[in-house]
Amino acid sequence: MAASRSSSAGQWFSPTDPLKYEGPKYTPTSRKPFGYRWYDANRKVLGRRMEDQLRFAVCWWHTLVWPGSDPFGGETFLRPWHAAGGDPMQQAMQKVDIGFELFRLLDVPYFTFHDRDVAPEGATLRESNANLHRVGERLAQKIEESGVQLLWGTANLFSNRRYMAGAATNPDPEIFAYAAAQVKTALELTHALHGQNYVLWGGREGYETLLNTDLKREWDQLGRFLHLVVEHKHAIGFKGAILIEPKPCEPTKHQYDHDVASVFAFLKAHGLEREIKVNIEQNHAILAGHSFEHEIALANALGVFGSIDMNRGDDQLGWDTDQFPNNLPQMVLAFLEIMRGGGFTTGGVNFDAKLRRQSIDPDDLITAHAGAMDLCARALLIVERIIDDGALADHVEARYAGWDSRDGKAILKGKRSLADLAAQVDRKHGEPQPVSGRQEYLENLINSYI
């Protein structure tokens, strides 16, 4: 990536040159503290360059905006680029410089943003849009200079007080209209910056109690809102994918986009299953009572897999902690399902993760992202061995081989009635014998690759 180093940004990080592949013998505790053991961007893995398979993206909000606060304490990072009392637009422009310096050092191909994180909100929507367009011009310049592309953009329809009762599902149509106008601008900027996707993140599209909620009305409102977004996508000629990020309860008790299955049911009910796909987050999958790999596999099975947010939760905390991934077996299972489905098209691996509040050095941003990229790269290499070896695929194929027989195909094609099947069983005069699923063997098989 060919960006020149910005003097206003370069002072915040220790490295001056982009991190590069150092090989498995490299360790973060060696004299050279920054480098990749497993991430080799140009290495061919399953027929594509590793960079093209993984399509890494750094998110703007947690990386450049979040100050290290939580519900019980204030900011801990004290970054100069978002200090209290500073000029918001000046800080926004500085974040662009800082962000693209970080992207250069990490040598990542993509980034992602929320509208209200790259540009401050004004007193009116018109003023907010003007701020966003000004920062958008700087983003376009940096994209041109660096070669770093926009994986996706989105609108923040959850932080402002107006959205306390939701955006598309709000009981007030004026707020619905405001949210629609905000999405229009964010979608148009994403299009102008050649973004490859646009994400609808319904942070508060749900309810806290049915006592004050007309569920059917809100369901219909959300469906109409999605249709408006899709219609505008086609009107402006945006070729990227529209994505919904499934999310369970937090912060509301019930979310209409609870998991992949509920999102698909919603899309199907509103005739949108061919227009919208899903952006799946690991931590949201766990909070919904699923595994990450289950949500990916289901999305692939339903034809709606789009992209992923890569982070993790804490096994001892029942909320969205957005930590950088560090569990190799979990990542192997997730990437196995992604590669089984054919890999990414417009989507990628977005690190929707944030540092811990005590990791206060700017260099911690480099360490966290680099470690996560290395982990994903190592998982991908393991998945390549699993797929090339074929033992797991052979077992699954053998387990379902009966459905490839003449009778199995006839059942699935609707050529056998209940009476036909009953007669078939009666003719055979025998008890079908179960075959072992060999779960423990297969779990050990996966561990042998790791």
C-alpha cells in the first residue's frame, strides 16, 4: 500500500514501516515487537491470496472513537484526537489521518465506519450531513492515496436520544422519517466511496415491554424501512450488498433481528430474501444461544451469508464485551464454515473489537489487530489442511449417502407420499439400524489438524 506517512499521525505509533510476514519463528516477545507469524498476504490459500480470502477491515468506532469508558467508569485512553473541549470537526479530520496511518502500519485492505463516528452530529440533520460530506471528502482523498478500501458503511440509529424507542420501529413516524433521511445520506456516501456493502445495524429495533408495544405494527414498519433502503440502493446504482447484523437482546429485551433464522424469516415474510444478506458477529451469536459456526453455516444454507464481525465475548460475562479474538479452535470452526460456503464475495473480516480499558497505549491498537489477524490467518491455514485432506467431508458425505439413492431422491422431489413410505417400510419387514455419528472421533480429528 503506497500511502505516504502523515507527520500528524505518525507520532502516535512506534512502528514507522508496515508490519510484514516474519514467519512462524517470530514471536511478539522477540526484539522486534511487531510482525506477523502466520499472515502472509500474498500466500495462496485454497486458490486465492490470503489477503483476498480474509479481507481484513479495521472498524472506525471502537478503534478511533471509543475512549475507554464503560457503564461504571469514564474514559481511560485520553487520546488527543478525541479530547474533551476540542473542535469536533478538527478532531474528526485528525482521526482520518490517524486511522489511515494505522491501516498503513497494519497493511490492511479495508476499513468500516458509522456516520456519526467519522463526523460529529450537528444541531440539525442538514448540519450533520454537511459535516459528513466534509469528512467524506477527506476519506475519499485518503482512499485514493492509500489503496485502502471501504468494506462497508452504516448509520448510527441508536445512540441519539431520539432513538430511545428505536428508529424504523419507533412509534413516532417523524423519527422513522429522520432515520430514513440519515440512512439515505450514509448509503450515498458509502456508494460515493465505492464501499462494497452497506450494513443495517438495528441497535434498538426491539422493545423492552409488550405493555407499550404494538409488535405487528413495528414488524410492518421495519419491513417498509428495509424496502425503502433497497429501493434507494437501486435508484442510486449502488452495486454492493445490503447487510443486516443479527443481534439478540442487548440493549432491549427483545430484538426483531435476534439471529440469522429470525432475520431470514423476516426477510422472507417481506419478500426481501434476495435483496439483503447478513453480517454475523461472533459475540452476538453466543448471546443468541448459538455458536459462531452455526450462524455462518445457517446463513450459507439459506443463501444469505454476507460478512462477519470478528470479536469475542467473555465466558463469565453475559453481555457484548467486543474483545479481540484469541481462541484458535473457535476460529477454525468458523472459517471452516465460511470456506465450505465458498468464502467471501463482497464481505470480509471486520474487527468490531475494542481494547480493554487498561490497554491505554496507542501501540496496543497495533498489537491487538496484528494478533487477531495472525490468529485468523493461522485458522485459515488449518482449514486448508482440513479441506485438502478430505476426511471430514468424506465422513459427512458417507453419513448422508442414502439420500443420494433413487428412493432418497424420490422422497425429496415429492414423488413419495406418506402411504408410499408406509408401504415401503412394510415391504422391508425390518428395523432400520442406526449408524454411529462418531462425534468424538471427528472432534479429535479436528484437534489433530490444530
